[in-house]
Amino acid sequence: MNGSLNYWDGSLFTLNLFFHSSSMENFSKLKAHLLLEKNGLSFLGDQRVTLLEAIATHGSITSAAKAIGMSYKAAWDTVDTMNNLSDHPLVRRSIGGRHGGGTILTEHGQQLVKVFREGEKKFQGVMEDLATDMESFTHLQDIYKRFSMRTSARNQFLGKIKKITKGAVNAEIKIGLDDHNEIVSVITAESVELMDLAVGVEVYALIKAPSIVLTTEVTTKFSAENRLCGVIARIQAGEVNASVWLSLPNEKTVTSIVTLETLEKLELREGTPAQAIFTGSTVILARI
């Protein structure tokens, strides 16, 4: 038997309790797992916490991934997702240098892991108590529903609206991701009303990787509303295209898909300063 319960903690997070039992006879031996969501978007669960714990132990994402049986790419993508959705970085990375790169958990990351594990123990106790009363447990199952958002967009950012400039047809929405990064989205004026958008409202900004153009020319002028400056952290080349991860200030990351020809033409390498350019019309806004 599988199921879930939502617990709202009064802040921006939802703790989702997942339980599993192979049969009704073993119902009293349920195992509880937590999933921490932020406005319905998966943020932190047991696998991600295990990865963070491994990073703290090994000081390397590569070594941590190997230790827990996760692929190198999946581990990096997971860290990028957590840092992009968090108000404060959970993981800090140094690229290259005399002694090579390193990875550490921030104080915020350490605290979140601690709180998560403590909460997991407490909820396991709750599950064991609930399992003794089938009627109450079934009733709670019916009341609480798990909700989440899934998207194919490689780049997912969470931020607050700083400014809305309305026109006759479209509106420009300026979103602050943190103290260092902001994104501009251009949507219809009708969408602003339908989504009930206003300054201070928290929204998700979604950008598909192929929509992002990379450049190393600082002085080049572009008509695009968005220009994010950073340093290339990773490159994964395929037969035709390559995924390029640009590390932004405050441990945010933006991913672009470029051709191998572009990769060589711009001489893109890990550690190269670069800029991510994209139009406001390619930024999709979501609100849970």
C-alpha cells in the first residue's frame, strides 16, 4: 500500500509524508518518508538529503554521487535544482584552482539536513500512532492530497516579482531571484490578471535550455531583455550539441544547449566567463 499526507508548516514549505506497506497485515509497520516541497514543487527528499550528506562527507559532488550510487550528471543536476529553488545556497562549489575544485555544504544546507532528519524521525512516530487506528488513518488519506508541478524546462527559478510594467497588450514582469540575480518575463496583460500577479508575489520562472544564447562578448549589444553573467561550470558534449552550465552569483545555475560548432567558435571551456542571453518572451511564469 502506498500513499501520502501533506503537512503545512506555516511557512513557504510543505512537508509531504509518504508511507509504504506491502500488505494490510503489515499496516502497523509503515515506513515514513518526507518530501519537502516549496509551493508544490519538489525541493528536498530522502535521496537529495542523502546526496547532501555525502557531499558533506566527501567534499566532492563526484565522490558523493559514486558513494550513493547516483550518476555524475544526476548529482550535478540535483544540486543545481536545489540551489536554484532555495532562497540561500545549500551547496557551494569552487571550480579549478591550484588544488582543484571542492564542494561544501553551506550553513543553511547543514541546518536544512538536520531539520529534515529530525522531522523524519518525528513523522515516523506519527505514522506508527496513526497505523493503530485504521479509520482515522483512512480518513486523513482522503482529506490530504499531494500536489506537484512537473515541467520539461531545464531552467527553473523561484523568485519574487519586483516590478510590473503594463502595456496595451503585453506586460513586463521583473523577478528578483536573490540579491544578485533577476529575470524579466514578457507575458500578456491578460495573463497578469488571470494569474493575479502583483509586486511581492512569488512565482516560478521557466526557461528551456535551447532558448538561451551564450556569448563571451561583454560589449555586444542585444535586444533581449535578459543577460545573466557568470562562469562556465560544466560542459557535456554529445554528437551534435552540448549542454553548458553557467554558474551565476549566489550559486544559481543556468543551462544552455549549443552546437559543437558554437562551442569551438566561442572557445567555451570550464572557467570561461560568459553571459546567458534570452528574451523575456521565452520566460514562462508559473504560480502554484
